[in-house]
Amino acid sequence: MNELKASPAAVFAHRHLLGIEGLQAEEITALLDLAEEAVEVSRQVEKKKAVLRGRTQINLFFESSTRTQSSFELAGKRLGADVMNMSVASSSVKKGETLIDTAITLNAMNPDILVVRHHAAGAVHLLAQKVGCSVINAGDGAHEHPTQALLDALTIRRHKGPIHDLTVAICGDILHSRVARSNIMLLNALGARVRCIGPSTLLPKGLDRLGVEIFTDMRAGLTDADIVMMLRLQRERMDGSFVPSVREYFHFFGLDAEKLSFAKPGALVMHPGPMNRGVEIDSAIADGPQSLIREQVEMGVAVRMAVLEALAQNLPNG
Ligand code: ASP
């Protein structure tokens, strides 16, 4: 007997996407399956679907962004939404308006989806309680960046098949990284083995409770890894000195050919961008045959289309 397969969007029954925390493996997989379809749409000459036709999407960015904001914009437009970008530089937040006032003002314009980036962890959750539309977290402080983890998983899955049982090494500034937190939760939910590698000053307290193996030596941590995920040294989030010097950091924790040779043959290298070449990654590796960095950008648009589409099904009249 033929089993009826639920549509991926039907499996994701949430109003907001605020984080990976709390999502079930099947919900994550449903979003990734939907994103595969979005990859196909994005590779066609006519890159359009109509699932968000008539809907309004506002991208509200309190922190600067190039790829995340532009890919949310493209994703919304490919799905037919009216997309408005609002960045803090041109907003009245500069004039002293609070986050909540801004949100309530925008809410009065009846958007259907708000995509929000904010420098404070938890700000996006707070905002989601005050507005009537769907909210997507596009990065809140050092807390979560769910669409980054989803696009990373999509990229990995397209190259290595099921994520279950892969060994993924996340390297560098774990302490300040929302990308690391979201990835740790997603990869654990899908059954990967997750390692975190970094200097002890950049490993957060309680990291061991997140179900990861911890290393302070790159060569030991990279041994037999299938995926090497590098992180940017987030100097804008550091108060005080966490690394003696950039030169020394590269020497011990920068990914170069010699350190990469400890990973499995054919291991793949990722970086969420923006990259500091010569700080956390050698240019030859970033541009080399094992790098998936450019593909991650393409997958970013597809994953954001999938998330928008899934949430759109749950909007009133969706
Ligand atoms: N673009 C990513 C983020 O917004 C990574 C980074 O900035 O280093 O968190």
C-alpha cells in the first residue's frame, strides 16, 4: 500500500524560527528536503515561486550583514514576497527608540514575516512575543543563527549523504559564535559526532554539557574528521585579550594544509564567512579543492527560501 508522505512544510508546524534548540530531527530534515527543491528553483532561468505572493517580509538588521541579509532578500523575492530591508543605520533606533518600539511600529504596517538580526542574545525571542507576524532569527548575539546551521547541514548532506555518524570538527572562536551553538545542536540532533577545537580562552564554560568532544590541539581534534568547520575570530565581541596575537593564533589554530592532512582524506572545509584569511584559514585552503565555502553561500539562499516557505504555510490564510 502506498503511504501518503506529508509535505515538508506540513511537518514544520511552527510560527517562528528562533533557534535550532528544541527542533526535532524530522523537522530539520523536512526543512532540508524543502531546501533541495529551492536549490532546483534557484538554478533555473526563471527563479520564481508564488508561495509568498502578496506577503510582506521585513528584514530588520540591527547588526551589519552582507550575505545573510542579501540571501534573505533574494529568498523572499524568489518566493514572490514584497521585501523591505531596514538597517539600523537608517532607523530611529539611532535616535533612541527601543527594540520593542521599533518592532511595534513595524508590526503596525502588517508584515507577515520579520527577519531579525540583533547584537543581544535573546532580543529576537523578546521581539517575537510582541508582534503578530512570524519571526526568523537571523543571528542574535552569541546565541543562535539557525539558518546558518541549516545551510551548513544542507551543504554537508549534498556531499556526504546522511549526517548521521559523520565526525564534524568546529574550530576556533567557539565562545563568541552563534554559528557554533546552532551547529552543535543541529548536528547532535541528526546524530553526528561533534568536536570543538580552540584555545581554552575561546571555549565557553559548560561546552561539555552540549554533547561535544573538546580539544585544544588542532591536530588531535582534526584526526579522522569528515568535515572541518572554521569560525571567524569575532574580535568585535571580545572585551579584553583572548589570543596573544593573530600570528600566534594562526600558527596554532589557523587551518593550513599541514593541519588539514590530519583529517580524513577528502574531508571538506567550511566557513560561514566573512573569512579572515591568514587568521583562521589559509587562503590556499579557502580557495582549494576541499573547500565548500562558495557553495555554502548558494545553499544559504535555498535554506532561507525553505524556511520562509515552511513558515508561510502556518501564517493566517496560509
Ligand atoms: N556570518 C556569521 C554570523 O553572522 C559568522 C560570523 O559573523 O563570523 O554569525
